[in-house]
Amino acid sequence: MPAPFPAAQTAYPLTLSDGTTHLGTVFLKPAIDHPRIEVGEYTYASAATPPEDWAAHLALYLFPQSPERLTLGKFCQIADGVVFITASTNHRRDGISTYPFGIFQGDFDSGRPSLPQEPGPDTVIGKDV
């Protein structure tokens, strides 16, 4: 008889044949604590080298102060090497430079010519992707 399916709140749902937990595969909902990322139940990711911070591993340019969100639906499978590049990585091209001068002065909301004017769109991955 097969073992019961792991609960959605289980961070490390994969048990290897020797009884050890596979730390390179996680259900992301319990593994990610990030204010701009929402994950549906049973969505999992795998990595050959397990990261300490799964949010930074998957969306390294999505910061807590970023205006947009990343949403992953239920029952998604995220392969090793997948990185979500969200909208706040865009640089304006209508000023004297594309260089984001303001971020190096902690000036994220001033509307300076080198910073994006409007928040970009959210990144949404549907269910069972």
C-alpha cells in the first residue's frame, strides 16, 4: 500500500528510499515567507543544491519594497534553474540614462527620471503549470 500523500503544509514532501528527506525538493507555500510572493498549495520546486532562501532563489529581483507581485497557482512544478524576472527589473529608457541612480540613494518612490514611473504588471503563473 502506498504511503499517504504529504500534507500541503509539509515543507519537504519527498522521502527517499533510504528514509531520508530530500532537501532539494520543497512545497513552496510553507517554504517561502515573502510579502510579494503568493504560492498555491502543492506547488513544488526542486534544486540540485538546495538554497537557503527559496524566494530569492526563484525571484532574485523581487524585493519586499517592489511594487509588483509573483503568484504561483496550485499544483505547479518549478524545475531547477527557473528564475522569475519581475517587472521592477525594468529600466526606464526615456531619460538621460537608463542607469537607476535613485536606488543607490534609497530613493525608490520619488519619480526620478531614472526610476520606473508606474509599477509593472504582476507575474502570474496559473494552476497545474
